[in-house]
Amino acid sequence: MENELSDNVYFITLSSSVQLSPIDRGNMKVASIAKNIITAYGVEPNQVRGAAMAAFIERAHLVGELNDLNAQIKDLQEKLKVLKKYRKVKHIGEELKALSGREEKKYRKEHGGDIAEYHETCKQVLELYPSGNIPKVENLEKHIASLQKKLAKKNTEYNQADKKSRELSEATRTIEEYLRQEQSRDQQQKRKRNDLE
């Protein structure tokens, strides 16, 4: 079928001087568009199906990479949210540690809600970073920005691979449909000739 596809694509370019019905001209025009797509991607006519499959596989691979990057970014954004909250309430713990006796009791009474929020935030930070090695908010923001740039680049690659996959698949279907119609027409012409003989 692939050699037949190659020969018939060549036939498409040569048969334009033959007198054709409007339906045949329409079919040839669609097949010519498909041939132009194949040529634009630098694919040989007998390799269209394989190139379409390769583009689809590349597209699927990029989907996996995009999902991984999105998951990493989401995870880091959650961590960043907790670290920003910790940065906001950290002074409460420092103030509490600096106090003792009556001052500490008074501070606890006046800032009970804030102290509870501080302890809850500390617990979240320790769950995220059990080693106690807590990154700086700025470093985390830079890392997220870096991943977002990488995500944008991969998204562009995905869009190109998706377009190529769709166009090559459509070109393959179009050419195969054209060839089926040509075969059917040839068979009908043979039957007519045989009936006349």
C-alpha cells in the first residue's frame, strides 16, 4: 500500500492535464492539499503514515511532560503559600520565645489565635520540610518562574506536534480516500470495457 501511495501521489501531480469531472477536480484538489502538507513537513509520500504515528507519539510524550511540569508547579506553589504564611507569622513565635513569666502569660492570653496559627503553620512547614532545611521564599519563587518558562516552551512544542500530528493524519486519510476512489473508478471503467467486449 505504501508503494502504491507513493506512485499515486506522483500520479496526482501528472494527471492535472486530463479532462476531469467537477467531482474529480474536487478530489484532486483535496489530494493536492494533502500532498502539499506532506511536502511542507519534508515527508516522503511512502512514509506519511509512519510520520503521522511518530508525530502522535511525540505529542503524547509532550502531554506527559506537561502534566509533570504542571504537577511540580502546583506542588511548589502550595509550598510557597505555606512559606509565605510562615514568614508572616514567624515574628509571633520569636516574640513568645523572648518573653517569660507574667509577660508570656499575658501575651498568650492576648494573642491566643495568632499563636495557634503560628503553631499550625510550623507544623505544616515541618511536614513539607522534615529535615528542617527550609528554602527561601525568593528562591522558591525563582524556581517556580523557571518551571513556568519551561512549561510555556513545552506547551509551544506540544502545539506544534499536535498540529503536525493532526495534519499528517488528515493527509494520510485524504490520500487513502482519493486512492480508493481512483481504484473504484478504474474498476468501473474495466467493467464497462469488459461489458462492451
